[in-house]
Amino acid sequence: MARTEKSKELNSTPDGFDDERLEQAGRATQELAVFNAQLDTTVRAVALQIGYQLPADCTDPDLIQRDISANMRRSVEACLEVGRGLAVLKAACGHGNFIARLDVLGIEPRVAQKFTQVAIKLSNAPTSAHLIKAIGNQSKLFEMMVLDDEQLEELELTGQTGELHLDKIATMSVKELRAALREARADAAATDRVLEQKSSTITQLQKDLSREIDPQAVWSDAMRSLNAHVAAHRNTFVESVAALDVIREKVMEQQAEPGAEAALEAAREQIGREIAEAIQRAEDIVAAVKRKFEITLGALID
């Protein structure tokens, strides 16, 4: 009899498993699966955006980290791949885990940021093996990042941006490249200012042209403003033509180093063609404007 009561008592003891706990575990498993799927999608999107080939087509942070280590052991031309890998690794890591993985890789956060910035910036430009080969090493690659996307694209497509030539980058020291890049940036900034001023002048002229002119007041404010524009553009035109002649004189003053006579003549010929084209273009525009002027305002002049 005692044994039967003991058996009933054992059967009524909870075994630790119930429907509520199983349901909670199921929800947690489902939430984890959803989170992992979202993370996988995010990592793949980042990789696709910047052109990074996931190792074994896998988003596992450990595999990405090993891939970065392998790229770091290769030549400096792998810097871009290191940067791409770091960008994807950051996306693959949970919050606060990226720095720990940088410690394992032996990369300081500031250096990792440079690698990533380089990869992202060059992923937006039509880069080629020719451009990467001309840059040549990690130090020059980081220096090149002062150029904006338009300058990088111009350098790749035309071989030149401002006075910076792609073919000369390979032979420059880092110090020389830094100076050339500083000058290129200054030229670009100056060009932007000139274009902005030109745009402002054209806008003002358009405003003045849109003013109504009172036929009873010959020298209305609008007419005075237009007359001022004539004087300003006359001076600009004269200065531009004079500048071409100054350039011509400067080119003819250049003396060739021994053995470089042919190169100097080739340079003179090219600049001569540019000046001739500018003169011809100016003559064509002047001739067209003159024909219209002679049958309108010109007919009023004695």
C-alpha cells in the first residue's frame, strides 16, 4: 500500500517541461532565425554594394576576418580588398564587437577607418588596374583620398586632373605626390570659385535683362545696368585675348634641357593648337555677333 502511494507521488512531480516554456523557447528560436536572416541580408547587401567577394559565399565574421588577414599579407595593392572586407566585417559584427576583431587583426580603428574610406571612395569611381598600378603603394593610396570623386573619375578616364598626370604618379615620392595633390585641390577650389562667380554674373545679367524698360526714360535703371554689363564684358573679352598672347610669349621663352628639344617642340605645337582653336572660336563668335549687331544697333552708329 505504501509503495502505491509513493508511485503516485513520483508521477505527480513536475518534470520541468510544460507547454508555456516550450512555446517561449519556440518564439525565441524563431526570433533568432529572423535576426540572423536580416543580418545575412544586410551583410550581403554591403558586400554587393562595394564589390567584396564573400569568402565561400558566407557571411560568417570569422571567415571574413581570416580573409582580411590573408589580404593583408599580400601586396599593398590588396589595400582596397582589405578596406572592403573591413566594411563588410563591421556590418557582420554585432554592436561593440568590431573593435575586438580589429584588435585580433592588429589594426587600429583609425587605420581601419582609412582602409574603409579608401575602398568606399574608389568603389564609386570607375577604377582600373592601370590606376591602382600607378598609385603603387599604401601611403600613396591614402594620400590620393584628398581628391573628390569627380577628380578621381577624371584622372581615370583622361589620365589627368588639373596638373596631376596619372603617368607621373608612379615616379613621384609620397612627398611630391602630397604637394601635387595639394595643388590639384587648390586648382579645383579655384575653378569652383570662378564657375560660381561666372554663374552669379550670368544670373545677374538675366535679372537685368528681365527688367521692364520704360520707353519714356531712355536711361532707366535697367538701361544703366545693361550698359554697365557691356563695359564689364568688354574688359573681360580684352583681358582674355591679351592672356592668350601672354601665354604665347611664355611658351616661346622656355628653354629645352639638352636632349629635350623634341619634347619642347611637341609641347609648343600642342599649346599652339589650343591657342589657335581658342582664337578661331572667338573669331567665329565675334563674326556671328557682329552680323546681328550691324543690322540692329550698329545701323544707328555713324
